Amino acid sequence: MLPKTLFIVWAEVDPAVEEEWNRWYDAVHFPHALSCPGVRSGRRYVSASPITDTIAGEGKAIDSRIYTTEYELESPQTVNTPEFKAMRGWYEFAPHVRSRSVVVNARDDG
């Protein structure tokens, strides 16, 4: 069965700290996120090709890596728990990370 609610994070990391950030993410941040109440599972991805950025119909290729993490949540309210709020953030890496995050729900079209 596919999940009903996802929390998706996209991050672009300064190459100067990328290796250290990945070590921290894998050893500290990701396990911490997975231990939060209401977080059922998670998976990390990294872009495997140049990124296409399109603004106002104009596209350009960007030679950068985008990390995507997808968490399955019990409900959208999971992100409002004290544990989840405490886990959020890039800590010492904040000046080196550009990111976006969103909670999405499955559409029930039928």
C-alpha cells in the first residue's frame, strides 16, 4: 500500500562540506528523524544527472547535486510534534545548505 502522507526534503549542499554533511546526515540526522513519533519510514536519494531548472518557461541545466529525502508519516500533524520540531534544522551546516521541504497528501480521486 502506498503512503498517504509524505514529508519531502530537497537539499543542495556546498561541495566543500558535502562529505561531512552526508556523514552527519546518515549517522545523526536521519536516525533521529526516523525515531520521531509518527514517522513510519524514510529513504534518501541523490540526483544522478544534471538538474533542469525552469522558470517562466526558460530551462537551464545546473551542474549540482540535489539530495532528496522522503519520509512516510502517519499524518500531516506528525511535523507538529515536539520531537519532530526539535529534529528539524541543519545545525552547523545551515550556512552551506539550500533546501526546501513540503508535506504532501495522496489525492483520493475515486
